[in-house]
Amino acid sequence: MACSDDDTDARPYLHVVDDLYEVNYDVEGGVQDFVMYSSYGHWTLQTTYAEDEEWLTAWPAEGDGDARFAVKVNKNDRAASRQATLNVVVEGESVATITFNQSGAEPVLKVDVKESGRTVSVKGETFNVGVEANLGWVAELVDPADAAWVTVGDYTDDMQTFVCAANESDTPREAKVTIKAYGTSLSQTFSIHQADRSSAFELAEKVTVAELLALGEGKIARNVYVEGTVISDRTTRNYPLAYLDEYTANTMFVEDATGGLWIEFDDAVDNTYDLNDDVAIHMYGQSIARDTYTNGLKIDGLTSSAVQSAVPGKGVEPIVVEDISQLSQYENRLVTLRDVEFVLPYGTLCNINEAVAAYGIEQPAKYQRSADYNDLTLEYGHYLRDGKGRLAKLYTSWSFTERGLHLIPEGAGDITGIVNKRYKADRYRPYSAVRQKEESWCIRVRRESDITNFSASDATRHSKTVMQIGPWSLNKTALPEIVASVGKGRLKHSVGVTVKGSTTGTTDEMYWAWAHVRNGAATFDAGNDRWLPAYGNATTVQYTAVMAQNWWKNTAAQYSSTDGCCWILTDLSTVGYTGALSIAFTASSNTIGPIEFQMEWADREDAAEWTPIGTPYVCANWHCDIHAPEYVFPLPDELKDRENFCIRLRATIQRNASDDADVANGTSRIGIVRISCLN
């Protein structure tokens, strides 16, 4: 009998385990593992269409015979569902296919136009409108007859251009535009307003900034213009942010001899005017609005055609302010504060956690609930003090491009900046479920060169450091307490019997953590848009802080008959110091840490009675502030020239920094403590 050669003629096979030849994903995507048995030799994995590789990735993408591989499907931001075919290719031919189906996201359509619409120049204007959409869209005139003066022009995926002709008539006109998404009910309609030729800039009346603001809130019906000088520097981006929102570059400040004017452009791309430019701005049809964060007046949504001229100028001579408590007289104006010191010369100009990816720029709702008691999400305030002990705050923002170049100087010097109003709940009033907002005032430097004549020596300060605890280094073993680095004093916690040498603690331990403050100067790598050394949890970059937890009704608490636990500063002494005393510190709580504290003093840490110092204060939610804010309290005269006394910071209510009732057992943090005495 002849031998059969059927075995050598067997057809090659390929089988995917569990018959995974079609896989479905939701909008979030994911990773699927595959096991494949194959008698083929070398194979590759290829999508039918090259563009599908933008959202579908296979690895390994080639092999021999049997194999395991994984396919990752990216999140689908588009509203449309999608499908891709992955081919197993051998010698240029597909021998098997796997189909991937993914559902689409909810349709989104957002048009970047204010509720009042868009006002265009009587001379005609071309402008762009931003469109955020995850599906196709189209812009149309509501009344086709408006095409006589409005042309719906070019577009991209995220922008629509409109071209408006000059109005040669004696009648103002209005056109309505609708931008709508294909296949859905999503749409947004806005108006384009154009005045008649009698409101042309050539016929406008010049008014001062003070006269303009005296018109009050609303649309400006008078044909007027202002002239002034740009006092802000758009390149350093150190302007107020939309509250708890992303940074925007649409803010400009202009000043004339009568006042300062805060301007927000309708589109950030229109803010092209440089520091010291002399500008003429047509104000007819523009809007004066009251800002919700500052409670101040501003020009809201200035259109691109409003600036009629801009030429480089000599700049504005800052107003010298002798009494820094009088900043309210100079809203949105450029001033110089002479001979002031930083109360806490600690870190750099902007002590913010730069690793914003950990928290995001816009904070989740649970972090925003106590937002009125916090600063803007990504800005930092340093307390300034003059020779008479009067205080003001200097603010810089997370996007301030020179914020990390130098450490805060120890000595005194001059600071120039723009005065801004703030409107928020004060940290130095007792907690209230009804926000008790009030106005305060601050100064914003434009660039680092606004901080001048500072001495590195603390001999030029208006105050002497009586006692300082921190900054401290990492302890490798548990310590019974933290001892002052300057003067006499120790830091304890009413529950803490040790200071643990790690970043996690238990009910009977204080423990170290990161203070979110740079401890050395940085350099900025403009090409890669990052700071060097890179920000991170390392002693080469950050100072450390101490934390404690379980603040409410803790049975392990010492020296306290109250429900709230406390930080305790013990063994303090001010012997020889008879001037005005103050205590400054940085502090914050996590989402479930205590929100309200009261500062108190007594002769001994085990005293039965404690005397309050000032009113209770609100401890910020560090997830919202993304840093440990500064606090400054004057100390009572009884503590002058005194030996052996204690100060404690006591949690007063069972409420957390996320503004939840009946919860206050989380973590609170202190980054540095300094007691000082005015010379």
C-alpha cells in the first residue's frame, strides 16, 4: 500500500479563543486581551483604514503562529458611533478579521458668544465665533434677508467666521444667527448688533475713565470713547481668573488720569495690546458689568473692532501709596507700595502645587462647596506689612510666568502693581452656612521686576522673628514634638504623642507631608512649557509640612475638655519683646478635615481656661486652593514680654472643609509658624 500524504496537505488554520471576532465598547473604550491559535507563519495586525489607528491600537502588532495580543480602544469624544476592522494579515492577505464597535458620546454644542450677542463696528467688521462640538454643525442666518450685510464665511471644526458690511444708513440693524448640530435638536441663536452711522467713532465724544464708569451697569448708549495707557502685561498672564475655572488671557487694564478700567475682551485672541501702549477705545454699544468675583465694574466682552488705535507710549507713573490700608481708593490703578516686607518670606511668588494634573484646573463640585472661603483655584496670596504693621495681600496666579524664579526676600523693599478688589467670604469670621461676603483689596504685580529694592538681609525688616517652627526636614524616626528653629517653642497636637516619619499617620500621630511650596528657585523651560527642576514630592523641590487627623471627639485627646482637637504651641516666650506681636502660619484641611478653628492662649497647655485671640477662622480646603494659604493674627498685649505661655488652634465645629455637617475627622496641615514683633 502506498502511504497517504493527507497530513502534509492539511489546510492552515486560525482560531480566536471564545470566538471574539466582534467586540463592543461603550464611549469610555478599554482594553481587550485576545488568545489566537494559528498554524500560519508570520502575521501582522492591520486596520482596514489607516485613520482607525488613531483610536484603535493592537500590541504586539505582529508575530508567528500562536499568540496573545491586546487591543486598546480610546475614549470616543465624538457623538457618532464608530466601527473598525482589524485584519490578521499573512503574506499581504487578510486571513481573519475582528470587528470593533464603539458607541458615541452625548452630543455637545457650545457657542462662544455672550448672552448679549455681538456688537460690530458701524464701519464693518470680520469676527470669529468659537464652536465646541463633537458632531457636525452649520451656521445659518435666521432671516435670509440679513445676507445683504452679514456673510457666513469660512469655518473650521471649532470656529466660524462672519463678515459684516459697513452700515451707511441712519438706522441701527440686527441680525440673528443660529448654529445647530446635525441630526439633533441642539442649537444656539445669537444676535449681531450694528449701530447706525451717527454712532461712528469719528463722531464720538471723548470721556474719562471715571466718567465712563459713572454711567453704571448696562449697555453704553452714548457715542463715547476713552483714551488711556495699558498698565497690564499680557505676556506674564498674571490677571484675575474666572472663579474656579480655566485661565483666560482676555483681561487688560487701562488707566488715565482719573481712574483704572478693567477690560475683558470677547475673545482672548483680540487681546494683542502690550504694556505701556496708548490706546483709544470706542465704547458705544459695549457693556459695563459687575464682576461676580470682585464685585467691581468692568467692560464685559469688548469686541475686536472697539480699539481704534494703539501706539507704544511712555507708560504710567505709579501712584505712591504711603498707607497700604487705603488701597480701596485706587481700584484697577497702578501703585507702588514703599518699604514693605513679606510677613512670611516662605517659598516663591506663587506657592501653588504646580502638579495640576492631580486635581485638574476646575475642581469637582464637592470641592467647590466651600469655595467662597478659598482663593481662586490657582492663585496665591502673600501678606505684605509696612512699618506700622498694616497689612495688604499680593496675589500672583498659577499662570504667572515668573512665579518660581526666586525665593521671597527676607528684607523690605518696594512693590508696584495693579490694585484689584476681591469679594468673598472672609477667612477671619466664624463659619456661616450663609456666605458673608465682603470686599477686600489686593495688589497684583505684573512681572518680577515690579518687586524692587529688596534686601536679602532680614536686618531691613520692620519686624523681628521671635519664634519660628519650620520649615523642617523629613524625620526618619518618630519624634515626640517639633522644636522651634528660631526662638523658643514646641509644636504638638492634642492627640499626637509622636511625629511619625512617613506620609501616612494614625490617630495618635502627627506625620509629615508635602507643603506644596517650592524651597528653591526654579528656571522656566519655555520650549517645553515647564519648570525646572520638575515639581514633585521631593525635598529638593518642596518644603515639608506636618499633618494630624481625627479632630472631633477623639477620646485620645490630651489637655482638652472640648470636642475639637487642636494644634498646640507650647513653651513659648516673648521676653524682651514689647512691640506689637503677631503670629503668621500656613494651614489647610483636606476634604473631610475641619473647616473652622479658634486661636486661644493660656499659661499652660493643660489649662482649664483659654482666652480667645480674635474671631474663629476658616481653614481652606487644600483640594480647592491647591496650596496652604497664609494667615496672620495680631496677638494681645498680655503676651508681650511674657515667659512660658501656650497658643492653640482648636477645631470648633463638626463640619469639614467640603462644607459637610457632622464630619470633621479628616486631616489638617500646617506648613510653617512664625511669631514676629514690630521694631
